[in-house]
Amino acid sequence: MDALRDAWQELLSLPHLVAWLGLAWAVYMAVLGGWIVLQKREPVATLSWLLGLALLPYLGFLIYHVFGPQRIHRQRLRRARSRELLPAEGDLGGTFHVDAAELARLGAATTGLPPASASDVRLLVDGGAKYGALLADIAAAERHVHLEYYIYEPDRTGTALRDALVERARAGVQVRLLLDAIGSARARRFFRPLLDAGGELAWFHPMRFGRIWRRPWANLRTHRKIVVIDGRVAYTGGMNITDEQDERLGDSAYRDLHLRLEGQVVRSLQLVFCEDWAYATGDRGFLAAVARETPREAAPGPVRAQVLVSGPDSPWEAIHRLHVSAIQAAKTRVWMTTPYFVPGEAAMMALTSAALAGLDVRLLVPRESDSTLVTLAARSYFGPLLLAGVRIHEYGPRMLHSKSLLVDDALVVVGSANFDHRSFRLNFEVSVLFDDPGIAAELSALFEGELAHAPRVHRGRPRPLLRARLPEALARLMSPLL
């Protein structure tokens, strides 16, 4: 016994303990590092995770286990099965113009959703325009109301919408509400009246830490905002359900942009919702009934449109790929609005190349977003953009939350996706591509109106080391993880 005790004490002596800890660290880095390297992601992102694991032994593994990049293979299979039950139209919306035809083919190939058309498109600026129209359309619903949101707050705006849904559910309308389990966590006990009235509620990727080897979906959220009413009217864009996005309730409300759509394109958004609902609930039985209830427009509308979706269940980064391709195809101008600007190498190359080629390239971002880290990271990219000739404007009165892209005089993209790594690779996002001069002109006028409240960023502005250059450089190191 004494010999065993002496051996144990010798093992725990400082030199031996350091050696054992060093060996454990080496094994830890070899196993986890090899695992991360074999995923073959971007070198910068891979190196960032390896550095984090090295500097934070074991704690770094926990962070990676919860927040590290993941692919969802089961969802891809479920989505494929749901498309069999609710197929998109085979020939929607005719042909895009020559300049946009390649983008339309790219969108169809990467998302599986064909080009469509819209009979009516309305750009809704701020919550006052969106919420009023949405409540009116819900009040007129006769068959079903489908909603999917990232953030749903139990405040005045959330209560008004919930009560409208309760009234429709009591009238026999089928109400299905899909919410992100993290973004809408504060509303978890808020929907009892809706359930009591016969409505249905599902949570996207709820946090479950049951088995240690089963990674939670903490970092993979649905950032989509979709409403489909009777298969005839749809809403999508950047606005959640919260008082923070209703300018009627406060001067600090977010500045935002949303869409109200009618026509064939509604069926594509219906399909996206149904796929997400089937994935979140495992219930595929409702799909055939929804297919019967969703009208098929006999004739294409005047507006060429295509729904774009992306998420970690696809390797193609469809929305990211289409943004970059649209910028590269531009002939006269590229105007972009985004609340979070953290571009990758391809996007930076496309933007600077367009500006260097003499195109009118403008970027509209908030002066201060709701994330200091993202604001600092965004500013770290301004230098090369300004040097190339990109005009950057920082919107100041309120937090700018709009997400839009305007290329030349007809191409428009509006949706839920920010121009950052999280939206392009981690979140489930939805956008709509339009090939229409009228919508382009309307968005152009809106953009120019915003510039009155968005001073231009100039080269040579004061850049103190400790207050600007160093914090921005440090924030940029986190760009692949934001």
C-alpha cells in the first residue's frame, strides 16, 4: 500500500503532472484538430477554430461542440420528401430577361425552386406599414395562416398578432406558427390562448443537451420571416414581431423593409414553410391538404420573381452565391443595404472589382448596429472598399435593419439574409429575387431617400489607434465566426 501511495504521489508531482497535461493537450489537439481539418471548410475559419481550441483547452471543445459549424443531413432528406408532396410549379413566370436569366438558372439549381412570377408586389417600409397590412390580411383568412419567425416578442405587437390568430383559429381557420426556439424564447408561454383555440405551435431547433455525443443545434437558427395566408398572399423580408420594429411605438424603432406578395411566387414560399414545418414537427400528413388548399395561378403575373433559400442543410450557400454573381454581372450600379456587413473574400473581390471598373457601388450600413462587435468588424473592411471607390454611408437616426441589393435598373433582392457569414452559412434564410424595372425604381428611390440621414464615410477620417484601428482589427479576427 505504501508503495502504491508513493507511486501515486510521484505521478502527481509537478514535473510529472506538467508532462501528463502536455500529453493530454497534444492528444486533444490531434484528435479534435484532425476532425476540424477534415471538414474542409475555409482555411481562415478552420485556423480560427484551431487557435480557439489550442488557447482554451477543453473549454474550447465545449464551445465548438455547441457553436461550431454543422451540416444537417437528415433535414435534406426530409425536405426532398416534402417536395414530393407539395411540388413547386414546373413552369412559373415565363422567362427572365437575358441579363437575369443566368442568375435565375443559378437560383433554381442551388435551391430547387424554379423561377416564378408575382401579380402584386408591395415594398413595406417599417413596422407601421407591415403590421397593419398583415393584420388586415389575417382577418380575411378563410382556410389557413402559416407563420415562421426568428423573433416573436410577447409585447404589444406580439399580443395584437396573437389575438388576431386566436380569432381566426376560433373561426375554423387552420393556424400554424413556427418559431425559432432561441430567438423567440421569451414567448414560450405566451401562446396558450392560441393553442386553446385550436392553433398549432412548433419550435425550431429547441435546445436539448440530453446525450453528450449529440451536438445541440445552438448555432443553427431559422432567421426566416414568412407568412402565407390561404396560399394567395405572402409576406417575407427583414421584420420580426416586436415593438422594436414599429416606429409608431417609439422613435428608436428599427428602420426595416418587408414584402407583401401575391401570385405564383406565393406557392414557393408556401413550400419553404411546409418544409420547415415538416422538419421541425416530423408531421408530413398536413402537406397533401395544404397542396390542395394552395391555388395554382393559371397565368403568370407581370413581375418576374424567384424565391431563394439557404441554410446549413445545403452546401451551395445559394443566397451568398447569388449576391456575388449579381454583383459580378452588374453593368452600371450596385447598391446594397445591410445591417451586418462581414463579407468573405469572394464578396470583397466582387465589390472592389465593380468599383474599380467604374460602376456606381454604394453600401448603406447602420452607424451603430445592435452588436458592437459586428459594427467594429464591418468597419475593418471599409479601407479597401473606399480605396477602390465604393461609396459607404452610415445611417444614423435609427438602427438600420433592411436587407436589399439593387443591381442596374431591374435586378432586386430583398429578404431576411444579412451580408455576413452567419446569414450565408449558419442561418436558414429566405430572399426573393426580382427582375423588374418598377420594383428597382421604387427601391432606388427608397435608397436615395435614406442617404439624407446617412453621412458618407470618407478616406482620411480620424482613426485613433485605441478607439478605432485596434478594436476593429481584433473584431475582424472573429469575422469567420460571426
